[in-house]
Amino acid sequence: MAKQSLILLALNPSPLLTLMERTLHAADFKVATAHDRASLEKFVQEAIPALMIIGEKFADQDGLSVSADILERFPTLPIIFYADQDTAGLAKFVLKAGLSGYLYSPLNEAEIVDEVQNSLKRARNLGDWLRSEVKRTTSSLAEKAKISEAERAQLEAIIANIQDGVIVMDENQVILFVNRTIRDNFNLGKAAVVGKPLKDAITNGDLHALLSRSREGSFKYHEINFDDGRVFNAQYTDIPGIGAAVTMQDISYLKELDVLRSDFIHTISHDLRSPLTAVLGYAELVERTGALNQDQREFLQLLQGSVQHITSLVNDLLDLGRLEAGFDTRREFVHLEGVLKYTLDMFDAQIKKKKLNLTTEVAGNLEAVRVNPIRIRQMIDNLVGNAIKYTPEGGGIRVSMFMQDKQTILKVADTGPGILPEDQNHVFEKFYRASNVPDNVEGSGLGLAIVKSIVDRHQGRIWVESTMGVGSTFTVLLPTQG
Ligand code: ADP
């Protein structure tokens, strides 16, 4: 046991005080004596004693309450309580107050030294335990902090270096984070963009279009075209509690493949057209060569039907090729309600045959739109044609046309089978036929691809909203000056 520890005596002057001083000195302790509360406080704070012995009465104060007060602020200081005499409740009192031991009169030197040494030993053990606990807890906290810091750094490094572009923003579309791909693609260099609204920090029309679409709820992705020909597919994702993120993937190679595929299809369709015309021509000639029997006539009709089917497919493909190649530049101001009327007149017989309930709602304030009238007619024909084709007998079709923010909006809604959510993004792709198509409904999967191409050529937008078993609504937005 380390001697030379400082023992603070908070005892009124008395023979007992003298006895304590002498005994503790003799046992090789340093001793300090406080005679009043002020000097007691000073000693406790500045000299930091190893132990304190306090009398039942100290400078006219109650020794127990002084001890409680000191322990409140210095909970590890061992305090021995001295009572003038042993009473039944003394031990209980002392333990309840959190003191470490007690002495009472009459006292001898050995008892004093024993009690002091025991209390010091207990205090040291407690101190050691506390220190080791603190060390253990802090080191495990530090370890945890180190792990989560490492994880955070790892995540940041991944996002920062990932090939995909990542922008994270708050609920007001103010930038919280952009990664290197975004900086490189939008030529941001080292510009400080964090804290700025995305629309101000990055001036790219396609990105702005995506941001506006994000508010509409239905459109969450958009293609972003760069001047050097690269194309990215950008998605807008809401992040609860943070705001939203825009992620972008380079799809230039897919676009190139698409161009190759289109070129290939175009060449094939072009080469097929002449032989098909020849087959049709000869089929017609056969009829003129002499009387045919019933079977021959029937087979010839089937042959002609099939050839016509392939011819319309080839024509669709050629059409699509022309649209994608951008040859279609004719523009004139057209009243879309007039075009719609022609379409509906054309389908009148089919609508009646299927007993469909057609409602049309055309606003009175429609402005003329700068478009290619033939293509727009083709687009409306396809949409209304699909609604008729897919809606079962007795169902309903609603066609509406109105103006909104300088754009003409066309909606074609039906009570058909609906399109599964996972198919909805694909129905505008070439040759895509969704899983909802009943076996007996014929089609090539090219109609909506042509519609989408036409809408794109007019700087418009098209999308579908659909619920299985309820129906589908195709919406087209066309800018007036398209
Ligand atoms: P198709 O020649 O098959 O009609 P489209 O390109 O016009 O080709 O349409 C693609 C697919 O989208 C269709 O095969 C069908 O699955 C789905 N589809 C299109 N219009 C509708 C509609 N009004 N209701 C339900 N499904 C539709």
C-alpha cells in the first residue's frame, strides 16, 4: 500500500484530532487539517486528498450532510465518518450515505490505521475497476466509430468512383452530393455545386426535363444526350428522409446497337418489298389464267392474306426506319381535332361492330400545332386502333384533347385488359407485345414504336397509365411549336 497518501482531516480541534494527526504521521501518511467548510472545499479541490475523515460535527455543521455534499461532486473520494459513540444505526447511516467506513470513540492507533488502509484499498480497487471499464468502453466505442467511419469512407469512395453518375439532392432539389462522373459529364470541373439548386448548377435541357417530370409522378426516367453523341439513361428516385437522387448510366453502346439493328431491319425490309409485290402480282394473275376450283380459290385467298400481312409489316418497318433516320421534316400548322375526326370516322364501323361506347371530349380553345399531318394521323390511328383492338366487346373508349401550358394533350383511355406494370415501360419498344395480349389479337408489336418515334420527332412525350382489369390510358403531349 502506497504510503505518503494525503489524508484530509475534517475534525474540530480536540484531543482526538491530535491523536489522529500523530497516528497517521507515524504511519507515514501526509496529513492536512480543515477547520472550516471553506478550507475543506479548498483542500478537496486543490490538494486532491486520497481520503477524508470527517467528524460527526464539523465546524457547526452536520458531518453526514457535508459528506453527502462532497460525494455529490467527488464520488470517488473515500470518506471515513467519525462518531463520538457507536450507535445501533451508525453503520446503516454511513453505508446509506455512500461513505467508505466509520470510526467511533474510544479509539486506538491501530484501529485508525486499519480503517484508513482498508478504505484506501477499496477506493483503489474501485478506481482501478472504473479506469479499466472506461478504457474498455472507450476503446470499443472508438472501434465502432472506426468501423462506421471506414464503412462511410468505403461507400463514399464507391459512389465517387462509380461509372454511373450520381446526384443526391434534398427535398427542394438542392444538391447535397455529386460524384466524379457527373462532374466530368457536365464539365463542372471543381465548381462548388453543393448547396445550389440542381437547375442552376447544371444547365442541361434533358436533365431539367427529368426534374419537371419527377413532379408528375409517372415519368421517372429520361435520356440525356451530350454534344459528343453519348447518351445516358437517367432515373429520378425519391429517397425518404433525404430528398431524391438522379442516377445516370451510359447507354451509348445500346443506342449504337439499336442503330445497327434498325439499319439491318431497314435493309432487309427494303429488299423484301419487291419480291412481295411480285408474289402478290402473280397471285392475282393466277386468277386470270382460267377457272379455278373452290380449293384453289381458297388457297389463293389465304396466300394473298398472308402476303398482305407481311407487306404491312414490311411497310411498318420501313416507316419506322424513315422516322428514326430523321427524314421526316415536313411541318405545317394543323388543327388536331380535325385529324382526330378523320380517325374516328374511319373506325366508326369497327366501333359499332364491337358495340364499344365511345366518348370524345375536345376542348374549344385548341391551338393549331406545327406537325407533320400524315404522321400525326398515323399516331392517332394507332392509339385509337389499339384501344378498339384490345377492348372487349361492349367496353368503353374515351378520347380527349385539351390545352395545358401551351401544349396540346391527347388522351386515349379504354376499359381493356390493362398492361402489367413491368410491361408498361416496354410497350413502346419495337416488336414488344405484352403478356396481356389475348391469343386471338393479332399484331406485330410495331404500332406503339412508330407512335413513340412520331411523338419524339415532334419533341413531344408519351406515356401509359394502366391498371390490370380496369383499362389503359395513353397520354400524348405535343408542344404547339413542335
Ligand atoms: P401490337 O401490334 O401488338 O398491338 P403495339 O406496338 O401497338 O403492338 O403495342 C404493343 C403492346 O402493347 C401490345 O402488344 C399490347 O400488349 C400492349 N397494348 C397496346 N395498346 C394497348 C391497349 N390499349 N390496351 C392493352 N394493351 C395494349
